[in-house]
Amino acid sequence: MNIIKTMLLAAVPLMEQKGAIPLGIYKYGLSPMTAFIVTLIGSFLPVPFVLILFNSIFAFMKKHEVFDPLNKFIERKIEKGSKNMEKYKELGLIIFIGIPLPTTGLWTGSAIASFLKLDFKKSIVCALIGGTISGTIITFISVYFPHMLGY
């Protein structure tokens, strides 16, 4: 059950691997390798849906004022992340997803890839590579520097 909890936590925006790996290891007692694998799978689950549906959902939200605060937040994140991605495309997407900082990750990277109309298959591969890099960094920090994460 702890594996499923960890996997589902990794699928949550903003939480993703950055929060799920340490929780998997220190709260749910998973081995670092298990936490890494299940969070990679969990954080990757929404990627195809975000790539396919983001532009349609965002267009719908822009038509309704109730979503204005969220729309502005999304536009700021996309604008901030898309500058380098437009120039470097796939490499930019891998780096954006792979560096585990707040608001970077598979959800935001996939939304930016969709917004920029990057190739679907290439975006999937880039997301997987970036998620692997990010997960590796977070697992390393979780194992060797847990005090940095409050453990």
C-alpha cells in the first residue's frame, strides 16, 4: 500500500518526485531504489494527458473569469520556462524537468511542451529523461543529505 501512496503522491502537481521520494523513504519505509522507481512512474502518469489536453483546457479556462488567478499563475510559469525551451527545445525541456527546483518538473515541463507545440513523442522521451535525472538527484540528496530535507 505504501508503494501505491508514494506513486500517487508523485503524480500530484508541485509534489511530484521532489516530495514523494523523501516521503517514500522516510515515512513509508521504501528503499531508495523502490522510491525512485515508483515516483518516476507516478510522476510520469499525467504527462501524456497534459501534453494532449493542456492547450484545450487552458483555452477553456481563459474564457471564464473565475479562472483568472489560475490563468495568470500558469501564464507566468509558462512564460518563465518557455524562453529557454523555445531556443533549445528538447535539451531545454530535459534540463527544465531534470533540475529539481520548485515549480519545475514533469507537470510544468509537459504544459510548456504542449504550449510550444513541441513534438509529442520527443516530449515524452524528454520528460522521461528529465524525470530520471530529477529523481536521481532527489534520491541522492534524500539518502546522503536528509538533513537538507528536514529528515
